[in-house]
Amino acid sequence: MDSRTFSVQQVYQDRRQYRVPFYQRPYVWNREDQWGRLWEDIRDKADSRLSGGKAVPHFMGAVVLEPQKKPGLLGVERFHIIDGQQRLTTLQYVLTAVCHVLRELGQTRLLPLIEGCLVNPNPETMEDREIEYFKLWPTFRDRKQYVDAMTAATMQDWRERFPESFTKAGWLKKVGVDHPPALDAIYFFRESMLEWVNDTSESDAAARTLALASAVLTDLSIVCISLGEEDDAQVIFETLNGHGAELHATDLIRNFIFMRAGSDADQLYSSLWSQYESALWSESQSRGRLNRPRLEWFVQTAVQAETGDDIDIGRLYAGYRRCVDSQASLFGAKAQLEFLNRFADPYKALATGAGLSPIAVFGRRVAAWDASPTHSLSLRIATSGLDDTEQQTLFDMIESYLVRRAVCGLTRKNYNKVFAQLLKKLMDGGGDVRTLQALLAEPAGDGSRWPRDEEFRRHWLDGAIYPGRLDAAKLRGMFHRLETVMRSERTEERVPLSLDALDIDHILPQSWYAHWGIADGLKVSEEQAREAVLLDLAGQSLEPSAAAAAKRERYVSRIGNLTMVHYGVNRSLQNHAFAAKQKAFFEHSHLQLNRALTAVQTWDEDAIQARGEKLFEFALNLWRGPA
């Protein structure tokens, strides 16, 4: 390893190219966090030059470079940027901005010095002129906008190449547009430099441009660490980045994989990694208070499915390294990529619910049930080699476990531990249907038991479901499953579309007091009903009318009183009497959930109980419990 301090001119003056490996992240620096501070440093050095102060180099940090072997006589000397690509790329933008200032002010005498730090000479001796022409070559995601911005000699060139970034008057748009980073950076430094150079109150433009060029070329210094053949580039990269949280864990993982790829890197990237660069994988996903790109959740889930170990998302890279280091078969880049890809399609199906595979069906069904703790176990099942019927049986058990516990009001806070233990035991026990059923059915306390039929029935019929134990998304999901199973083979639409656009309706309204009398049509006020509930909870003896009011309040939130309707129906008849609501169900609803409502004569507590019993018959077959 060789470590030396160089000025910007010394870094770029030789005939060489600094390449950002294609698997590294794109350029992300911006004016608020980095460009503004860098310009202030440059301006301070230029001011010092004008005032005759002593030139003291300003340290910009370190970059780590890995020399690449030159195969023959042709071509420029190449270095891979292991760390510091943002810094080196920004300096290219600064130098390009200086060129624009010199041209616009007619101070062309200094241009050859600056241009010599931007492009390599003698293109006739290059292997690839279009690439080796540039002193720095970015990752593929940045290349087009980089080339277009860097090779523009005038403002007019920019306007023609980036028309969406400019107003009709020809100025860079200030709001409403995310400009290409290369254009945005060069334009920012150009504007800042022009403003400074044009302040000729103390000196002329020639002196100020010389001070500016000198500040950039000679007063900014960088430590360049050049690796030797025996140096481990990944170790250096981790040391500089692994603890700073500047990079995502998957950036570290990607670099770790491809630093082992050797000459196969391009082919492996395009065939086995490139899918992870799509928007699907970069989309942010929240779990509790944690927010991470989907790719990070995927890698965590894949490693857990492979090893059975609990992986802390905050230490994902370390967990991934443990997985790879513990299995000799995963040493190479190709083996690691094949390991991840084995889980990628099942995970995508699970996360999006798209497709007809068992794990996709499971993903759709449990999307609303806070099911992320089941994902590792689900991936293990999907890649187990079991046939679709066996897989679907296993997924049905997990779904039943989640639904039954939610209906019974049992906690989910131990689910990470519960399903991690299930995964471990399933891996040890063979992973078949009987093994999982036996594990789920093991006697346990409130934190992890799978409710049996009697407990499920009791809470289904008597529990406060909504509002209460289920939120709107879970209840819609449950109704969608019930609606599907209630349809016969002769139903026009065998599987209903999503019910997400429908309202949850309390058939007996939550505010029932005006239109729904109790015994003999007696009306009670909301205050009387609430008071009756409190007295009932306190064990007080109630008058018959008060007892009836308290009973009705309890029945409002029970499953037998809940359904789904179009929001227009729900909101126009929200608190009306049953006859009006029944007419609307008959005229507008095609759901099996509402079919029986059109035939009943009255809607009271007995009707709610009877409908709850009927729905439970379907629920018992849908979400089967322990044998």
C-alpha cells in the first residue's frame, strides 16, 4: 500500500483514468450538504491568494485506488476507485466549471492547465477512445448525463442537451425539477465562481481567475492510497465505510460480492445482479419504526431463511458476512449471487402478491396482517422442494395462526421470536406439513399459542371486532377471504376483486339511537346508552331498558353486524333504519356477504348473533386450527 498527499493538479495531470466500478452506487453529493461547503473552501483559498497570504493546502480527505493491470501498449493507466468516488467526481465538476468561467471571461491562457486535468491526450493510442478520453469514468447509471454535461462547451450546449432543466428564457429552473447531478453541480460552481470573479472592486478579472485556478489546482490536497497486489480492497473499503452509516448495508454487500468477481464481474452483474437495481428493490419499506429499502429487508430475510439465525437489520452486513464465511460453498461471487437469486423471485412474489404460486397467494392474503416476521419461514417453505399442494397447506396454517390470534385479541409482539424458533425447528425436523402443524399446535401461553376452535368461536361471536381487535385493513382482508369462499361455482365472478375501495359498514349503526329503538320502540339517548354500559361493566343491577341498551352497544362491534358496502351507500344511509339500508343492499350490493341481509325481516341482537354463527361456519373451514 502506498499513501501520498497530492494536489488536484497532481492527481489528474498524468495520462490515466479513475474508474468508478459499475457495482458502486451513483453520484449523490448535493449543494446543501457538500457543494456549498467545498465552494466556501475554494473561495477562501482564492481570497487568500489575492491578498498575498501564505498558500496553505486545504485537506479534502482520502481516496483509495486499486491499480489495474494494463494488458498491452495501447490504453491509458487505469485505477478503480475503491473509496472516494464522490470526492473525485465533484472535483471534475469543479474543474469543468472553471473552464466555463475562463471561456466566458476570455481568460483562455489558463485553459490548457485545466483541460489537462479533465481529458487524456493522444486518443490515437487508446483502446477505447470514447471512454479513455475522460480522466474519470463514472458508474453506468451516471454516464450519459456525465458525458453530456462535461463535454458542453457553452450554456447553449447545456440548453440543447438538457431542455427540461431550463426555462424558455434559458435559465436553469429553480423549482419543480430534479436536474441531472452533473449539470446541477457544474452550473452551481460556475454561477458561484462567476459571481466571485466579477467582483473586481479590488482586482481585475485576470488576477481573480488566476487566483481561482490556483486555488483549485494547487491549494486543495488529497491523500491517495494506492493498494498493492497483496492488499485486500474490501477490508479497506469496510474500514472507511462500514461504520459510518453513509452507505446502505447492501452497498457494502454488493461491493463485497463483486470484489471477488474478478474478470467475470461484468457478466455476473448483468446476468445475476442487475435486477436488484430496479425501483422495486430500492422502494422504501417500513416495519415498525424502521425504514429500509426493500433490498435490505430481502437480504435479511434470505440470510435468515438460509441459516435459521436471527439477523439484526441494523447489522445486516455483518450478518451477511457471517453467513458467507460459515459456508465454504458461498466464497465466490457467483455462488453468493446464485444464493440470493434462489430467494429473489419467491420474495418478490411474497412482497407484491403477484402471481399464482403458493407464496404469492399467501402474500396477498396476509398483506394486512403484519406478517413480516413470517417471511423467512415463508421463503424456506417456497424453496423447500415441496409440491404446491404441500406448500399451500403450510401457508394456510400460518395464515390461520395469524388470523385466529388477531380475532382472539392475542399479542403479536413476540412474533419475531416465535417464527424464528419455528424456522429453526422446521429445519431440524424435516420441514414437512406434519412437522409444522405439530410445532404450531404445541401447548403454549398467550404469547404464542394457536387458538383452538372453541376459543376462536367464542371470540368470533362475542368479541369487539371493529372498532376493537381488528383495524380496517385486516377486516377487509378477512371479508375478502369470506366473500371468496361464500361464492359458488355458479357465481358470475368466482373470485371477487379487491374490497379496498369499499367502506366497512355497521348494519346496526354505531350511532343507532335516533332510528333504532330497543324493546317496544323505546328510544334512548347516547348518554343513557353509555351510562348503561358503564353500570353493566361495574356489575350494577340494571333496569330492563338500560340492560337492553347496554347489550345493543356490545353487539354493534361484533362480526355479525359488520359488512362491506360502496362508500356512497354507507355514507348516505349511515345511521338510518334497517328498512332503508336493506333496500340499498338489495339495489346496489352484489356481495354474498350482504345477500342474506335482503331476506331478513328485522335486524336486532338475535339477527347479529345468527349471522355471526353463519359466518363462523365459513371461517372455521378457511382458518383451520390445531388438530
